[in-house]
Amino acid sequence: MTEETYTLDYALYDRQMAVFCNMMEAFVAGWDICSASELSMDIHSLCFKASRLCYMADLDKIDQQEKLIGERFVLNQTYYDQLGIIVFEQLSPLMSELVSGMKEGTALQGTRLPRFKGQFAEMLPHLSTLLADKNEGGQLTDMCNEIGDVQKAIQKLQKQAQPYGEKPILRFWHLCELYTYTCYLYFHFKSLVEQESTELPPAELERLFVLCIRNYANSEEGRHTLDTYRARLYFDNNNAPLTREQLNAAGRELVKDIPENLQLCYIDNRNNPGKMIEEVVRRKPSADELLALASAVAKWELLSTMIYELDHPQARQTIENTIFYTEMNGKPISLKALRTRIERMTVYIDRKNQWFCIWCVLKHHNLLADLHFEAFATQMMHPDWFGNAGLPTFKGDNISDFRDYFSATDYTRWEYNAFRNYRILHNKSEQKWSDSLFNTFHHLCYSMDEAFMEE
């Protein structure tokens, strides 16, 4: 099975949300003057757009759970307010009236209003003449002629379609569907606004800060910045080897790249990310200020690694590795020690899909440079790791089935109600995505993490 990665395009998401809110307001406002066909088309169009927005909202929630700073706080609040008005002041009163009418036997037929009877086939010749008389230019005239030619060709192959229509009871059903989608979006933004006003514990702050630095270093912009920074260090030194003193001096220069209100946080705690981010959060930085700090910390980690390599020229990893980071907070990670800690977690494994819980714990600690399940399975089954340990063998396909809710959300944030709702909304098999599976994975992750953190 191919592992698929979906990335939310926030520019598209915001455009779609703005259009949807405007369309909903226009739809409710124009309810009394819509014909049956107009109602059906509007409801279907809005349902399609709302369904796609609900899917995008799920991705949005996952993405914002991993953010340190509420970069979208204003937009979240705006959508929350807009949807609140639509749901409670416009759509709910209308739905209440319609439900009462349906109970009394009133069909959802719309309003019969006269409309223009002319078809475009009859309009085109007159439009062409009008354009010629008014000297509007040849471009529109040519377009009308082309459309007319195409229309004649189509008529030879296809009979003219009848006006759109469906039974009133189906129209009402789809309207209920639209109401449900709209409420789902409202509660999505409500949860985000509430989440942004909740203070995170220190351990979670540190985890998210390290993740923020990792994400920056792995982004296209971050990789380019770090590669350029390393190249400039050697270029400014005439491509000669850098000394420990020069690297430390370069680290002190990084303060100039940090916003002034965050400089003291970096100076006092550059080797202690947990303490640093506690101080940073108190200053309520903007997203751009946090990005500038993440860039400086990523550069300092690069310098720290170079300093360590100078001090330990013989230090070399002798164990196979393609998926793990080799440093954390500027200090090298011993892969042998990491293997020992992972081995303590493997005692809980008696089925191949439970390797997924080890993946979740390692992801929680920001140790996985490659998150692909196949890469994880290949390394875990390598002889240097656990290929010869007598444990249940597995492949990426054995654990990729759980990638959606479980892999997208940090295991410490798994909630049964959210899991159950996700299963229902995304039509997941209740047999495969059972309550028992959730309880087992939830318990295993906490037990494995406790074993992993033992000294």
C-alpha cells in the first residue's frame, strides 16, 4: 500500500471558507424567492463545498495541534463568529420552521416565480447582432459564433437536458446534510479557539518547540538557510578548517538574528530548549518572531554538532541508521543507547501491528527524521536492530492502516470520543478500528513510553 501524505493548502482553505460563508448567507437570505430547481442546485453545491471543507478542517485541526503559537488565532475567531451567526441566527431558525412544516405534511417545493424563457441557442444570434450594432469588438462576436457552432454539434449527439429536479423529501434530506456539515465546521473552529486559550504544560511546550525546530530544519527554506550558513562559515574563513573558538564566536553572533524581545531567552537558555520556550511563551511572540528564533536555534545546533565532532574526532556511529536524528539539542544521540531504550519497549509486543505504538512513542520524542512506515519497518527489521531478536516481524503495510487518526495526532492527545467520531465520519471499519484497538494502543503507548524513559 502506498503511503499518502496530504498537505493542507491554507490559501485555498481560507478562500473556500470565505466563499462558503458568503454563499450560506445568500442562500438563507434568498430562501423565499428560490424555485425548487434552484433550491436543489444550491443545496447540492453547498453540500459538496461543505463536505470538502470538513475534510480540510480535520487536517487543519491536526496541523494546529502541533503549533506553539496561535498563528491563525484571528482567522479562527473570525470563522467561529461567522459560522455562529449562520448556524444559530440564520440556519437553525429556518431548519426549525421546515421540520415543523414537514411534520405537518408540507413539501419543500420552493417558490414558483416567472423566469426568462429564452434559451441560449435563441439568444446567441441576437447577441451577435447586438454586439455588431454596438461596435463592442470582434472578440465577443467570435466567441458567440464559436459557441453557436459547438451547440449545433452537440445537438446532433445529445438531446437537450431537462431542468434539474428531485423529490421534495430528498431535497429536505440534503438540506439536513448541509446543516450537519455547517455545524461540524462551527464546532471545529470553536474547539480551536478554546485550544488556543489553554495553557500547555512545560513538557508539551518543550516537545512542540523541538518539533518546531525540526520542522524548520527539514523545510525547503530551512535546509537552504542552514546549508548557506555552513557554506558562509567556511567561505569567510578562506575554506580553512574552523576552530572551536570560531564556532563559539559564530554562535554568539546568532543573537543579532533574534528579535530583541527574545534575545535574553536565547542567551540564558540556548542549551535548554524547555526553559527557553517557557520564557518565550511569556513574551507572547508573533509567528514571525518564533520562526526567527527557531532559525537561530537550528543554526546553534549545527554549530554544536560541529564542535562535538572537533572534540571527538574518533566518535562514529557503527550501527545502521536511515530514520533517526543523530543529535538532539546540539548533543549527539548514541544509536546503541537508543537501541537499548527501544528494546525495553519491545517486551510489550506480541502482535506485528503493535510496532505502530513504538513508532508513536518515537515520534512523540521527535526522534524520527523519516516518518514513513516502510522506512521504519526496514530499519527495525535490520539485523543491527531487531531483525534477529525473535520478535514479530512486520512491514510498513502492517502498520500504515492506522496512519490517519493515530499517526496524525500525538498519542498523548488521543481521545476516545474524537477517535469514535473520526471512525464514523470517515467510514472506517468498526471491526478494524474497534474500541478495543483504541484502548490497547492507548495503554501500550503509555506503558512503552514509561519503559523508554527509564534511566
